[in-house]
Amino acid sequence: MKLAQIKISTLDLAPIRADGGSAQALHNSLALAQHVENLGYTRFWVAEHHNMDGIASSATAVLIGYLAAGTRSIRVGAGGVMLSNHSPLVIAEQFGTLETLYPGRIDLGLGRAPGADAYTARALRRRHVGNTDDFPQDVEELQGYLGPLTADQRVIAVPGSGTQVPLWLLGSSLYSAQLAGEKGLPYAFASHFAPRLMHEAIRVYRNHFKPSAVLAKPYVMLGVPLIAADSDEQAEYLATSAYQRILALLRGQSLLQQPPVASMEGLWLPHERQAVGEFLGLAMVGGPEKIRAKLELLLEQTEADELIFTGDMYDFADRLRSYQILAELR
């Protein structure tokens, strides 16, 4: 499939700058959603993170409501909610409410991992710490709350019941790929931070796919880091902000966005440079023609149905420009 034929979407982490704050990050998220909506993007997702000083999307459902209220037609959703952190009923009520307020525009992507350390997970669930082994049962329970009301159903999500909020399974390994296939759900692979198993996960998902009431054939979306600029040199310079943030993540340091630097030399050790490179192995960094060539190769290799892009750049104007460049390539 060619670049002009596939859907393109945005995954935003509501990044907090070193010289900014949460309010600025959240306002920027809405401005970015409005920007990509005008450019024809299909969906705008935000991701659940906790206990991270550089990411403002912790109250994911609340943020989605803010984004949906400030846009007109773009689909808005979670990419994703980490289901082990929450009661399925609470998620059904939250996203059932969103779907009731903004019908036909809400997506619910579900992740299996807690996405946080044990202390944070315990703080989220208090007495009951979610177990990733419960994920298939939790997904099934959630589907029940969002589906048609049954005669013997004793617990009802209000709002939620009957809303049929579209569910996606997300993953960076093979587990969710197989489960998504078996349940006949769309699958989004987290290749924006864990590209190593991408091809194998796609194969597993497609091989295990069973048609369902919501999906007749497999549907694959891939996460892609995007740092597009008017020249390759400018893009490489802007990318150093992303490199610094991943380096800080690996070191357990503050994740506040740092401004770009002329060179990363002296900032990382050789093994850290390699680790950052593996983390961002699928990153699209460059000017328009370089981005086009890399994306066309990715589509040729994966036959993905949709690409969802995340752009970690310090200056908000550079982020807007990056998504504009991508839209102009189609």
C-alpha cells in the first residue's frame, strides 16, 4: 500500500518542557489535535503514563474529553489505557461517558503492561494490584460492560452499556498480537519504542486472526517516531531532544523535555548510544524526501493499514511543522 492510500494518525504524550509546565503541555496537546485534524489525520491518541515528570497525560480519559471538546471530527482516544492499573468497570464508565458525549469519535486502546514501577502500580490500585495474567479476562469483562445489556447482567456501566466503544489491543511483544488476532480486534504495535519484534508480531497477529463482529480482516497500525523538518540537517538537530529524553529514561532521570544540542558527543556513552538507537530504531528523521523514502519502505515491508506518529520535539512550532510535512507527502 502506498503512503497516499493509508490512514495517518497522531500519538501524543503531552510532553512537558524543562522550561514549561503541565498546563502548557495540555494546551499544546489540544492545539496539535486541532492542527492535525485540519491536515486530515484520522485519529489523535494520548497514552497513559504515571509518575513521570515529563509527561502530562496521566488522567487519560479526562484529557480525551478536553481534546474531543476542542475538535470537530477527528477520532480521539487512548493509545492506550493500561488495563492492569484499573477496574474494567471504571474504564467502561469513563469511555462510555466519552462515547455518549462525542458519539462515533472515541477509541479505546488497551495495554497489558502496567507501564509503571511496582510502587506506582500499588498506588493506582491500592489493595488490588493488577496482574498482567488477568488481561484476557479483563478485556472480556470490559467488552461485556460496553456491549448490549444481557438479561442476567447484574453490574451495568452507566453510561457505557451498549455504546460499543471500539477496542484496540496494543503491544510491544507477541502476547497481545496473538490475543488481538484470536478476538478479531484491531492491533497496534508499539514500534515507536520497541521495534525489535515488529515483523514477528504482525505475522503472529495475522496468522491468528479470526473474523469478528467488529472486524472482518486483520487491521494493523504501527507506531512511528517522526522528526520531519525542511532539511535532513535540521531534523537531525531537532532529534537530539528525543535522544536526550530516551537517554534520561534509560538512566532513570527526569523526563522533562530538553532543548536540542549541536552534538550528543559527551552526553552519552557508546552503549547508551546503541540503546537509544535500538529504542528509536524505526524513527523517521529527515527532510521530506528522506521521510517519504523511509515510509514507503516501511509500508512495503509491513503492509500496515495505518501509521500513528509521535513527535518528540522541544519547540512546539517544530512539532506542528513536522506533522504538516508528513501530510504534504501524501
